[in-house]
Amino acid sequence: MHHLLITNIGSLCGIEKEGQQKPRLAGKEMSQLAVVENAWLYIEDDKIHSFGRMSDMDFIPAENVYDAEGRTVLPAWVDSHTHLVFAASREQEFVDRIKGLSYEEIARRGGGILNSARRLNDMSEEELYEVSLERLHRVMAQGTGAIEIKSGYGLSTYSELKMLRVIRRLKENSPIPIQASFLAAHAFPPEYLQDHEGYLKLIIDEMLPQVADEGLADYMDVFCEKGFFSIEETERLLEAGWKYGLKPKIHANQLHYSGGVQVGVKHRAVSVDHLECIGNEEIEALKGSNTIPTLLPGAAFFLGIQYQPARKLIDADLPVCLATDYNPGSCPSGNVPLLLTIACTQLKMTPEEAINAVTLNGAAALEMSEELGSIATGKKANLIITRKIPSYAYIPYDFGNNPVERMVVNGVFV
């Protein structure tokens, strides 16, 4: 059995007392971040065993003791929406956008997702794994302790399965939990631009059975958006996914009021993600559901489009989640501390709301809040130990700098 005792923690943030654990935080609850000042935390094997104030600490026999010397300790970030497995960067499109082309115009010219699909098709599975593993280590160094990764740059049976196998290999070799989403419905490949029916059949009749057979995905995802997949197409795909036990997590309302939120709610999606375009109808739909609205302000920042109305969602008593959307086209960053800054400055979320949105609510958006997302007895010990900082509000304030000094993953320092 492995023991680790962390002493003299300046602020132990995101705690949940026994018997008071919640699967998610909604509305006003999000503004509360429970903290124990001058604390200790005791880890047994890979789980949090107990914690409390230094003044109340009894003798704990632990072979490993780490003196935090006043540092802040938080639950590791849970990044519930990424496209971390990709072949190549797309900085040329970044330049095209600066010169006035829109995301949709670039997509129509064969750029965007189709560009990534071409590059991925040409890269070997081994090389794809290596570049993705390097990215995974980079985001872990910035505090990410669990992550979701999507396919969707394959757009053919062979390449989609290649991506999902790379994600599975990352799962097997990564110390942090990884959830996989099957997103063949990311864009229509060139040969199916005029034959949507053909591509839907390919996904439903050929890809899905193989994905399910090999156990390659946890979720079914669709880019429900004007110019991509319509409401009707999305419905068919989500229903097909459910038949194989793949719950929906969908891209909705990034560029238009597409009806994506309502279709996600109707099909019991775990989360609907993006939500730059959201009004009262969407909010009403979410209110009557367990579907979590997940905001990706990093993409709005990078594309220079309007931000998500986070305050409106929180005031409607919804459980808002934040994720990076790490991908080569619209948000080439998996940096959660920077995401927190954008959430605070542009979405007007408080540091408490932003941290809750990417810890406990992030875990909820991956159905992992029983084991991750807060400091609670029995939860997995995936923790951030910060540099010496004055308070947790300093994390989003000190933007562009990494607050993480060390990570504890599965109860051990990595």
C-alpha cells in the first residue's frame, strides 16, 4: 500500500465534506468554492483518504510526507471536450482568417476539418500516437488530470478507426483517465458532399458496428450546424449511437441558432458543447434536462466570434461546464489556466465559477464526478500543487503563466 501525506497546504480548494458530495454544481452553487486554509491531505494508494486543518491533525503514519510550504492544492482539471489527436497544425488558415475569410468560407474551400482529415490519412498510426502523447503530456503539465478526446479527422472507416485506436492506446498508457468520443459526423468528406445519405449509411452501417465491436468509444458525437449536419441527420446518428450504447455528446450552436441544443436534450445527451448562439428557447430546453451546457470560449477567442452568454446560463440555474476544445483549427491550445482567464475576463465568470466549471462540472460532463473533480474522501487523488501563489484567484489573474508546480496523479507525483 502506498501512502502520501501532504502537510502545510496554504489553501486546499474544491473540498466536499462527507455526505455532502454532489455530482455537479448549478447556478448559484457554482459561486462557492469550499476551501480549508492551512490544511493537510492524506492519500492511500490512488485515493484521497482524509484531510483537515493542520491544527487538528492527529499522528498519521505515512512513509511519504511532502511539505507544501503554503502552496495551493486543487483537484486536477477535467477537460471534457478536445480533439487532441490530430496530425498537423493549420496556421495557414489562421492567417487566412486574419485576412478576412470566415471559418465557414475556409471549410467550403476544402480547408478546416477536411484539411485535417487529409493530413491524418497520410500519417502512420505510430506517428499519430507519438505526436498525440506529446500533447497529452503538455496538457498534464498545465494541470489536466482527466480528458476527453474525439475522433473526427478520419472521415473514412479506415482513418476513423485508426484515430480511435490511437485514443485507446493513449488510454492504456496514460496515467490520467481518458474518455473517447466517436465523431465521424464532423464534416462530410469530399466524395459525399452531394450524397449525405451515403455518408450517414457509412457511419451507421459500417463504422458504428466496428467501433462498438472493438469497444473504441464511450460517446457518440455529431457536429450539428448549418453547413455540417442537419437536425434530422443528427437525430438519425444519435439514435444509431444509442443502439450501441453510445451516449450523445454533441457540438451545437457554435455558428448559428441551429436547434442543436434541443436535439441534444431530446436524445438525452450528456452534454451539448460550444453554445456561442444560445437564447431563451435553448435555456428552457436545458432546464428540463440532465444535459450539461459546455462552453468552449477558447474557440470563440481564437476565431474572433461572439462569446457564450455564461452569466445568462448560470442565472438560469444551469450547471455550466468549461472545456478547451483543443484542436488544430479553431483552438490550438489545451491550456486550462488560460481558459480560466478567458472565462473570467470575457464570459464574466468569477474564479470560483470557472474553477468549478472545469473540475466538478467537467467531471460530470464525462460522467466521472464520483471519482474526480473535487477533494473528497474516496475520490481519485489527481491533484494540482501550484507554485507559491497568494490565492486561487491568482490562477486566472496571472494569465499566460503556468500555475502548476507539481501534479499528483493516482496518488503519486508525476
